[in-house]
Amino acid sequence: MSPFVVALVLCSAFMHACWNLLGRWQRDETVFFRRMLIVIVSIGFAPAILSETLTHSLTLKAWACVAGSGFFCALYLFSLARAYGSSDFTIVYPVARALPVFFVGIGDVLRGRYPTAIGWIGMSLVISGCFLVPLRSFGGFTVHSYLNRTTLWLLLTAVGTVGYTLLDKVASEVVKRGPATAARYGYMFFLISFIAYTMFLEISRPRRKFSNSVGWKIPIFAACLMFGAYWLVLWAYQLCQHASYILAFRQFSIIIAVILAFAIYKELGLVVRLAGAFMITSGLVLIGLWGS
């Protein structure tokens, strides 16, 4: 990974951590995520449709990828909201970010793109650190820490992440490279995500009215962070061969989120979670310097 790609991914990681922390603030993540999607879809509709009509930058294969990717993103957001609703932020966020790293690595292997031995070591450190972060003490590990009612939602969140990551990587290889194309693809991604996410909500609770307690100011800010994070990582996909490295390096957002969670939400387990963050950082250095 070049320094420029690393910079793109780190900026994306910071934005990703921030919009998740904002989404957690009022404890109504399902509504909050829906409002973020509404903001993105509303603001970007005219420029995205007009620019794509003029440029035709998305190929038929790219359209197929973004359709599937948007569905997986909706699954990711829906499952993430439910996971947040059933557990602590510092459990859900790290585990949800950790599981896809290994899965996407397997996806790269199936496509014939094998990480180096050091790349695998780095990803293993990232995964190990991510599973250490949710604990409150070094002696507090139990099977129940991960195998509980939140597990299903976390697994579905991981499936969503793996699905849209692999499809987005394929799409990045068949479109014209550049930030403008990444932005157009990103908008279509969120448009389809909004449609699918709304369907998930209607199926899961068709008679419940949406809460007005969330407001719009924070979701608007979070939507900018969400779109920016995704746009930057789409651009990075165009410049890096291994999707697994991009996804692994994005896990730096875990360190950011954990540190901010300690400050904002007064989370417990400072020592063990910082140790986990150190393992993650070590893995990221290995991936960034010697992973490809």
C-alpha cells in the first residue's frame, strides 16, 4: 500500500468511527441510520444523476455490483443497529469490525490473490486484537462474551460488510479510476441501501412509527462523515490490489472509537482494551509496510 492509499484509508477510518459514535449518542440507532441515508439520498440526487447521465462512468458490471453492494450495506446497517440496541458500543463495534477481516482475506484467496505471509500475520494480529478489545479484564474471557443474543446480529453485520466490500472491489476494477467516479458509485450505493434498509424496517416493524427524538442536526453531520468515509475507501480500492489489506487497515477506526468511547461513554476495561488496540496497531503496521 502506498502512503497516499494509507492516508485515504486512515481518514476513512476516522470518519467511520465518528459517525458510529454519533449514531450511538441518542440510543436510537435504527432511526438515526435511516435519517443519515435520507440526507445522503436527498442532497446527492440531482448532481449524481446528472453527472452519471453525462459521463456513463458505471459499466453494466458496475451497476450489478452496486445493486448487490447496496443490499449488503442495508443488511449491515440494519444488523448493526440491532446489535447496538442489545449490547455495549465497545463490544459491538470492535467485533463487527474484526470478523470481516478474515472473511475478506478468504475472498481474496478464492479470487487467486494471495496475501504474503507477513500480510496474514498482520491480519491475524488485527483479528486477535479486535477480539481482545471487548473484554473488561484479561481474566474476564468467557464464551458468553461472544456467544450471546448479540452474536446473530454481529454475524449478519459481518456478512453485510464482506458482501459490499468484495462487490465494491470488483466494481473498482471495471470503472474509470478517480474520485469523481468513486463519488458517483458511492451515491448509487447509498440510494440502493436506503431502499433496501427501508424495506427491512417495514418488514421488521410495519406498525411502529419512527421516533422524532433523534432530530436532524446530528444525522446530517453524521451523513457527511458516512459518505466521506465510504467515498475515500472506494477511491482506495481503485489504487490497491488486495481488498483484505484495505479492510484490515480500516480497523484503525477501532482504536479511535475505543479511545473516544472511554472519554465520552466512560467505558470500562481500559488496560485490556488498550492492549488490544496495540495488537491492532502492530498488525496494521505489518500490513501497511510488508503486506504486499
